[in-house]
Amino acid sequence: MKKNIITLLLSVVLLSSCSLDREPLDGPSTGTFPATAEEAEAGLLAAYKSLSNDVHQYNPADRWYDQLSDIGAMRTTMSSWPNFGLSTVTSELSHVEKTYTRIYKAIGRVHLVLDKLDNLRGVVSDEQYYQFKAELLCLRAYQYDKGCKIFGDMPWIDHALDLDDYAYARTPKAEVIANILNDLDDELIDNLPIAWDRATWGTCRIGRVAAYALKARICLEWGFFEDAAKYSKKALDLAAGVYDLTPLDCTYYPTHADGEPDPTPLFGYDAERNSREWIWAIQFDRLAASNTHQGVYNHASRVHNGSAGAGPAMAFIDTFQCTDGLSIAESPLYNWQDPWKNRDPRLDLFCLRSGARSMGVQFSTDPADKTVFDYNIGKAVPNGDVTGNKSEYGPNGTKGPGGYLWRKFLNMEYYASVTGNSYEDELDLPIIRLAEVLLVDAEANIEWEGGDLSRAKANIDRIRARVNMPPVKATDREGLRSALRYERKVELCCEGFRWFDIRRWKDSTGKPLVYKAMNVQQFAPGYGRTTSNAKPTIDENWIVTYDKNNTFDGKACNARVHTTFKFVDKDMLWPFPYTEMVTNPMIGLENNNPGY
């Protein structure tokens, strides 16, 4: 699949690296671009490529947003990212500046094609013209939606800028969102194919299902629940027979000797090639310039020569229900001394815990295990996660992420390259997959007063059935809301949704859940331990907290505090970038977000 589009990607690189300030007779120029369907397509692909340019600290940015929430933990020395959980972010922070700049660079690439798309009138069919326009406006909507969620009010720019055209005030985010939703007109979207030819495009391009799913997601995020239900239904109706949930093997492997869970049919190279669940994804390819990331290095254990830089928090591990659908604080199936048995299979599919196997190698955070068994070569190897050079950065080391790692995007195919000191990773990242659309549809129907609660329950149960979890018992709005929030937390982990979800979700008093989720001590198994006797408190919104006086065995708590989060009002948004405030005379330092 990737080889089929590489020629077009390389043409994008050439296009985006040359100057369009002149009007040559043998190439594109600002005066005529785009003059042909081929030029428009190259410019469109350059706009798509902006998605793969948004990489922070080795990983696609979307993965990092979850690390800034209650479900993620990271190395305590991981660049400046820990600032986001400690309420110490500033306008000068590089991640703030880069995120803002990349949003507008991506929008600028859209405008490079969109501004003069009318040049193609009479050159291409009306259908192709409107297809180009729909894709470009979807890409612009995706970027502005992200920007408003992170920064709040954003300058609304709807054309390419030049050196004399740079001063724009911040536009109220409600107006920006109204603009992008108006852009995504149904009549325009209906010019798109339901899905682009998979053999040619993979999941690179936005088809009609993706466009309606994106529109539904944006409506849901900003509280337009009736519209979200309308557009998610359109997306799901169109998806029938085209997209489907990917089957997963939910075999439980008690120890590393028993085998290894395999999430790759949904989250690995197998998914890129074969999954009918992926609707739209960010495309990476090592053959195209600057089109890779190093996510495998960041997520892999130190035995695999990875950095063990980030993983799930203990509170997230303790979120996973038992197979009877009850929390570990309630279920008679749960045994804190054998905590992995009888759990939602997604625990082992998506997360890596001590005693399991990863990419063919035993994973252990027990300091007694000086060696671990490598099943790929049939012998023991040094356990770099607990001993040797920089072992303090291991998963449960003194500077590590808190005892656990992500399994979700690891692939057996990485084993040879990672152990050989190659960190280049070209695994694509799904932006929209069918499971999320089902959950958008479920939530929209739960939150809309006129919503169909039976439809919401059916969507949630369909996702749970895929991993052999029982149907939810609730049928009322409050019970289904709780079930929905569990499913989004678990099913969509490490894909970039949680940071935003806990800001928009409210508790029964109307207060955003983020205040409870992020004003806590983040716990981890004690040094030298692989499990904990800490008994969590799990509320109706599936937020997990701990009290050191509450343990499963009544003895002293043997967990430790990894990080103490702090969240205040200003942290609902990031600060506005310093460089934008001082260089844009329509903004100025006095117009930063409140509290900064």
C-alpha cells in the first residue's frame, strides 16, 4: 500500500520544497497553481503530510495528549512534558510554540491549494473539483478544532498569507467552530466516495464516512448533541458493509511462558494492510522525507533498546473491569495477589505488565530478575529494565514512568530493528476508526434529550462483545453515561482522546471531571514490587483515586507516589504562544489565556 503512494508523496516533497514566488513556464507558480488535477492532488497530499509532521518527543502528537492525562505516566525527566500535569506550563515552552505553529502551517498548506481551486473549473469534472474542496475543508476543520480545544480563541484565517498580511485578532472559538461546521456542508461531503480505493490510497484520504464521522466528532466535542447523533448515524449507515470492527484474540496468557497477546491486527502493520476498522489514518513512510517517528523507541522496554519513556498509569491499569463487568473494587472475581486474571482482555492487549511477554521477550520489573528470557533467540538476556546502564529509567525505576508500558502500538516486526539500534518507525496512526464512531454515536444519543438510548446501549455492547465482555446492564441515561465513559477511557487509550474528554465531561454538579482526575497523587507499584495492595476508589465516571489507608489486605499500603498532579482553572487551556503574542500586533501579551 505504502509503495503505491510513495511516488505521489515524493512529488509532494518536491512541490513543498520549491519556490512558488515566480511564474516559470515549466512548473507550478502562485499565479496559476493549481492548474491541473495533478497539481491539485500534489498540493492536497502536501496538506495531508502535515499530519505526519506533528511529532513530539519521538511520538505522533496525538499519543502524547493521553500522557498528559490521568491515564498516562512518563519518565520524570521526559523533556518539558511533565509541566503539563504540574500546572507549570508557560507561553515560552517549546511544545506550546510548536503545536500552535504546526496547526497554522498545516492550514497554510490547505490554503495554498484552496485559494485558487477555481482554476480547475472546466479543467476537471465538477465531482473531482468538489472532492478536492471537501477534503481540503475537512483537513482545515480538523486543525482548527484541535487548535480551539488546546488554545481556545484562535485567529480565523481562511486564505494564504503573505509578508504584509499577518495581523489577526483572536476569533472567539464558538465562531471558529461555527465556521468549520458550515464548511462541512452535507451537499459538499456527498461528492466524496464512501471510501477511497484501499489498494491505491490505504487510509490516507478522507472519504464520505470519514467526513461525516469528523463532523459528528466536532459536534459532540462542542455540545451539539442532536447534530452529532445525526452525522454519526450517517457515517455508520454509509460504513455498513465497508467498515467493520476488527476481530481480536482475547486469549489470556498468565505468564510470559504461556504466550503473548497480539494487538497488531488492530494497531500494527497488520491493521495498516488489512483492518476494515481504520477509516482515516496519519500516513508515515520511511521513503519520504521527514515522514517517520520513533514511537517504538519511546514505548519499548529497555531490553529492546527502547527508552521506556511513557506508559499507562497504575490508575489506568486498575480501571479495567473484571470479566463480570464489575470494577476490581467490587468484583468477587478479583484477587489482588493475582490481579491479571479475570480482567477485561484489553488490559493485556493494550498494556504491558510485569510477568508478560513483549515482542517475544519476557518483561519483568522485578529487581530479582537480572535476566529475562528472549524467546526469539531461545536464551536469557540481561534485563535492562532493572539492571545495567541507566536502569533508573526503566519502567519502575526511580526516574521511570511508573511500572507499566504500552503494548498497543508495538509490533513483533520491530524486534530486529530495535535491537539493532534503529529507531525509525513508520507505523501509521489511526485518526478515526469505527469503534470511535460507534462511541460518538452512543454518547450523542445519551446526551441529547431526544436520543435513542437503546441505540447507544447497542453500540457500547457491540464494542464490548468484540473482547468477550458482557453487555452493560444499565438502560437509563445515567447508567449508560457511566458505561460510555468507561468504554472511551479503555477502548481509545493512547490514541489522544482522554486529555480532551475529561475537560468536556461534567460530574453531577456540572464541574469538569478534569478537576478530580488531575488533582491527585499518581500512584505506582513500590520500588522492587510488581503489584500493589492499594484498593482504588472508582467513581461512576470511572475516575480512579487512592487513599493509602485503604488496602485489600488491611496492611500498610505498599504503593508509592509517582507524581503529584496539580490542576487549576487556567489549565483548561494551554497558554497562547509568546512569539505569536509579541509578533502579532492584533493580539499582544495582554491577550494571553486567563491565568497565564
